[in-house]
Amino acid sequence: MNNFCHKQETGDNNKDSLVSIVTPTYNAERFIKSAIQSVQLQTYSNWEMIIVDDCSQDNTVEIIKNEAEKDKRIKLIQLSKNSGAAVARNTAIQNARGKYIAFLDSDDLWYPEKLEKQVAFMQENDIAFSFTSYRIINEDGTETDKIINVPKEIDYKGLLKNTIIGCLTVMLDVSKLGLVQMPNIRTRQDTALWLSILKKGYKAYGIQEPLAKYRKVKGSISSNKLKMAKQNWIMYRDLENLNVIYASWCFVNYAWNALKKNL
């Protein structure tokens, strides 16, 4: 990896409240600038955005470099070989300096008060893991009326049967959790990380307000529901080591909840 842009220290940079934003990119020239701008428009300014490019073949890197030159809170790391989203996210996490880790994919967006409200929520309630509701937007960025509403809290067994935690909404307090890493699988690596945290006895707490925008992109990995379902089953059996009967029960509930979410 190379092209690591070190953050310049600023007067408002308090590490005790610094949010490190993890953004993997691959051929994201259509969307990456909008994602960056949605971070720059945050009412909460104490952040660093660590963008890890997974060997893009378009103008993604040039766009990021241009933005990083203007805003030293933006860091670019370029992987030497195409390695997938899990490696890209883990690389960003390993280079993060913040107390809080937040996740924003290159095609998604945040509402301006997302970080401010979520940091306050976590500090006031002394919690390690939070997530929020989010709105679905079309590929061109236009908003839909579809909002994914989240519960007030969810535990390990609850998440086994659900897909309710949107990666773009998650914030983790690593001063409580320690170093977190995603398993190197093609999809569902984020859910696998959430499960590994909740399995230790933590709960994830939901902010019941849409603070992020999830972009539905045709042809994306997440748009292939059959492949995602297959990966979910593999996760149950190979990562969570669930027996066939319990895995089947969780899978039926997962499929039903996923259907309700996408209707």
C-alpha cells in the first residue's frame, strides 16, 4: 500500500471524540465525491476520513487525491492488489486514530447531523455500538419514500435472524471494544463483525431516525439477493458454527425479515 496522506493536527482535533470514517472504494468515480461531500457537510467537524482504494481502474483515485489536497482530514490508502471490501475496511480500521469508528461506503451518503447526533447518543448512554435508521435513494441520488426503521436495541440472537443493521449507519467505540476486524469473506463481512461483537455480550442500540442514505445500485453485490442469502447460510454454518436445525430456523427468519425490509 502507498500514498498514505497524514492528517494535519488542528486545534479542534480531540482524540477522545475523534471519529474515524472507514470508506472502501473500487471504481467509484460516479459517487465518491458526493460521499466525501456528505462527510464535509457534517455539523460535527472532528473526523478523519480514511479512504482505501482497492485498485480502481477509473478516475476514483484522482478524485480522492484532489479532495484530500483541499481537506487534510481526508486520507487515501491505495492497496497494491485488488483484495475486496473486507481487506479495504480492515486496512482503514488499522490506520484509524479515533475513539469512534464509523462506516460509509463510497456510493452512500449521510445527512448533515449524522455524526453529531450519533456521538452524543453514544456518549450520553455510555454505549459501544450504535446504528440508525436510513433512507433508500435511487442510483441517481433522488430520495425515495422508503425508510428502513430500526429497533431500539438488538442482541446476538436477534441479529442472527435479521439484516436490520445498515453498515453505513454503524458507529463503534473502539476504546470499549478494542481493535475490530472484518472476516475476509466476499459479502456479509460487516454482519459477521456485528455478530462477533454482540456474541461477547454487547447490544447494538438503534437511533430511530434516518441519518443516512443507502444508494441502490444496479449490478452491485448487495443487489444480488440470491448470492447474499447463500452467503448468509455460509456465515451461519462456517463462521457462527450453528447446527443445521438452528441455522435453518435463523435463515427462515432472516429471509422473512429481509423480504419485509425490501417490500
